[in-house]
Amino acid sequence: MSEEFISIGEVAKRSGIAASALRYYEEKGLIEHTARQGQTRLYPPSITERLALITLGQHAGFSLNEIAEVLTSDGYELDREQLSNKAEEIDRQIQRLSLMRDGLLHAANCNAPTHSECPKFQRILRFTQQQKVKETETQSEK
């Protein structure tokens, strides 16, 4: 095997990404192999940096399709507005999750005889339902 290329198995080992996922990334156009040795896909060593970028995007909540939009054949170009929008989305998720955590902790430690008798828990239920209605309305507008 040529030293200037690494096998799909080696890429999987170095990146922590399963070979099946690497093949899926190829199908999606996120990565491409540069050579073959028999049936084995070969990649340039720089593929690990590209995979790290894909993983970072996924951890930030970007879909593979969104990640594919910023990747080019020779690198990537990050859309600053898209990054800002994602950061705002993450802030909203953090707020929602914090409220949910606080509500669960309250429900776990509430002194009311039952949750149905707890005014705070009832407010949480109403708020959750209102949020679901807003979410459904927003989705139907798209």
C-alpha cells in the first residue's frame, strides 16, 4: 500500500468513525477516496482533519446536509451567519433544557401530596403544551 494514502480501516482507527459511516459520508459527498488498492478505498492522510470538522459540526447540531453545504473539494468555507444562527439555536436549547431540568428537580422534591396538586408542576405542564402548539404551528408554516 502506498504511504501517501491510508486505507479505510486505518482512517476508521485514526478518526474513531466506523468504516460503514465513512462509506455513508462518501455517498453523501462529504468525503471521497482518492485511490484504491484492489477493493480497498484509500484516502489522503488529511482526511482525518476533514472528518474532525464533520464531527465538530455534528456535535454543534448541524445535520450532515448542512455540513455538506460548507465543505468544498479542497477544504471548507464556514458561513458566519449560519454559525451565529446555530449558536442562537443552541442557546434556546440550553434555556429549554435548563427549564426542564429545574422542573424535573422540582417534581422530584415537591412537597405536594401529588403532582396534580402542585401549582408549579401544573404551570410547567401548561407551558410545555403551549410550546408544543407553537412548535407545531411553526412547522406547518414551513
